[in-house]
Amino acid sequence: MNLKSQFEQLCSPFTEDQQFISDLWREIETRYSEKGRHYHNLLHLENMFKELEDVKGNISDFTAISFSVFYHDVIYDAASKANEEKSAVKAEKRLAELHIDKNKISIISAQILATKSHQRSDDEDTNYLLDADLSVLGKDFKTYLEYTQNIRKEYSIYPDFLYKPGRKKVLKHFLELKSIFKTEYFKEKYEIRAKENIAAELQLLK
């Protein structure tokens, strides 16, 4: 199923206003297709859903996690330190307009905010979201290299002497985590490869 129909299906239990759903989708599509987005784009969302499909049976609220995927990078500016907060605010506003239950909105907002620091959560659904978000780290090296090149393009406003130390800090942060992936499924699938990929990228950044 493509992202558009998936989003429409996700919204349909909450409103009969097809025009409103179309407007919400158009906003998401427009945001994720912005000129500077080389990695944080619609393809990133597709990949996350692909990863989550395999563990759907382990996720207690697939509706909430799906909204979190759609909105977690809806605001993305490489120069900003508050993308997750702004994305969460945008999600809260839109989901309130959809008349989604306040508790569910709080869960979604918290999940989006969790993608900022990628710390293990007490909420297992959140851990699955975080793992799907980082799954690219554990892909084959060719895919991983493409990802690093796309991230570099997103940060093209920064010259190497600023970018490289920042990137190294991010990568070292991942390596210092007890484990990069929070759920057993993703740990088994990607942990070893992810650490090898990150170590290889650190070598390239020297």
C-alpha cells in the first residue's frame, strides 16, 4: 500500500471529511518533499513502515505509532535544534483537529519527542518506533554509505570543519549506548552491522 492510501486509511476512523484528510496528506507530502531533504523524506517513512510491518504483532497501538511515523520529521531544518519539538506540536494540532482522543495524542507526541535522544523507553511501542527510525544504520554498507552522503547533503550549509566534529559526536553517542537498538527483534537484526558501519564511517571522517 502506498503512503497516501495508508494515511487515508489511518485517518478515516476519525473523520468522514475526505477533503480534510486530503489536506492533511498534502501537508505531509509537501513537507517531506522539501528541496533540502535528501534523507528525511517520504522514502524514509516508507522504510520505517516496512520495518514495522514485520513486528506489527508486537505493537500494542499501531494507529498511534503510525501517526508518529508520519509526523516525526514533519518539521525538518538542518540548522534547527528543535525539529522534534516543532514536529510534535504540529502533530498535536493536526490530530486534535481530527478529534483524536487526548490520551492518544499525548502518546504520539511523546513518541515523536523520543526520536530526539533515542533513549530506551518504558513504552515498548516507542522502542519499536526508535528502532525503525535507526534501522538504516544496520543495512548493508552500500546502503549505509548512501545514507551518510544524503545526511551530508542535508547539512550542506555547514563546511567540513564544522560538520565532521558534529557527525563524529553523533556516531560516538550511538556507540556509547548500551545498545543502539532497544528491542530484541531489531537488536538481533541490525546491532552488529550497525556498529561495524558506524566504526567504518568514523574512519572515513578522520
